[in-house]
Amino acid sequence: MKSKTYNPIIKDVHYKEFITDEFVQDILNRGDISKSIINLEKDVKDFYQSKEYDYMINESLEWFNNNCLPEKQYNIILSFLNKFDIFY
């Protein structure tokens, strides 16, 4: 995932990538994608049942609270204006 934000989201901290380049190539190189879908479903289920899931949910919620709430966005914009970082 590519995004440019003041406080960037981080793979395996804030989000989990399931649709990888390898997954896409595997689908493109096969006529039957049922095995790829079964593997994807297994990966999602395994992740959902792991401790990593709880960690990622907490980190993502913290990121959201620090970056997406209107009052936090206001503070971020104000910091840009105070430091003029946005103009460099």
C-alpha cells in the first residue's frame, strides 16, 4: 500500500498485506485460481486467530485516533503552518 501521510501507516504494524505480488502472479499464471483462493482464506483465518491480529488492531486504532479525528487533523495542519514544513 502506498500512501503519503504525516504519520505513515506501516505494513505489518497497521495493516496486513494478503494480496501480494506473488499472489497476483500465481493467479495470472494459472487457469484455476481455486487453490490460490483457498490459500488466501487460510492466511486470513490464521491471521485473525493470531496474537498479531490483536496487536495490529490496537496499533491501527491508535494511528486512527492520532491522525484521523478532526481535532487531530486540525493540530497536524496547524503544526505545518507553524513550521512551514508543508512548503519544503
